[in-house]
Amino acid sequence: MTSPSSDSVARITLMVHPCGLRLGGEIDRSAHSRLARALAWAVAVCSGDVRLDLGGLHFIDAGALRLIGQAATGLPAPRRLIVDPVPPLARRLLGVLGWQVGQGNRLCPARNGHARPGPKDASPPEPIP
């Protein structure tokens, strides 16, 4: 029997400066409860923005990204959840879940909850003369 490689192990590290979390390895269903506790810690302890360093991730599942999104929506204004860096896979999954990495790497929902503009976001057609 072989042990899992260090790349596949979920790593969730608490950061004090900047305040937040560093995620690494593979964050899947087995790490959801640890991630939820760590996010709750960061939201409670960080007095300003919460920073998430996702640069060490090799894999993150949609459930873990939903937990991150819930933490972002639970922050009272003007606090924000800042993700930096964001691996391409995590960026694509965030888009599928309706989140965007906006200006300043702020995690924010799309206006209508979807990654692509929908009918509510489209400008009304110009009247035909």
C-alpha cells in the first residue's frame, strides 16, 4: 500500500498577515469540513478583507468552491474575499458556479448569478424607426 503523494493531500494553512488561508494540494469532499472551519475562523478573525491564496492547489471540487462563495457572500460590506493567485481550473469552476474574479481579485457573483450575461443583463434592443 502506498501513501498519498504530498501533492494530493489537502493543505489548509491559516495566515495571519495577510489574514486568511492558503490552500494547497487537492481539496475535495473529504476536506470540506476542515475548509468550512478554516473559512469560519478567517471570517471571524480577519478584521478586514479575507485573503485566499489558491496558488498551491492541484485540484478543488465544486463543493469546496461553493463553501468559498458562501464565505464571500457572508462578509459584511465593505469586507471582501480576495483570491490570489487563482489557478486556471479554479477560475473556470468559479465561472461555472456563477462567480467571477473581479477587479483587485475580489470574488464576486455575476449580476444574475450566472457567469455569462443573461437576458436580464442584456441591454434592451433599440426601437426600430
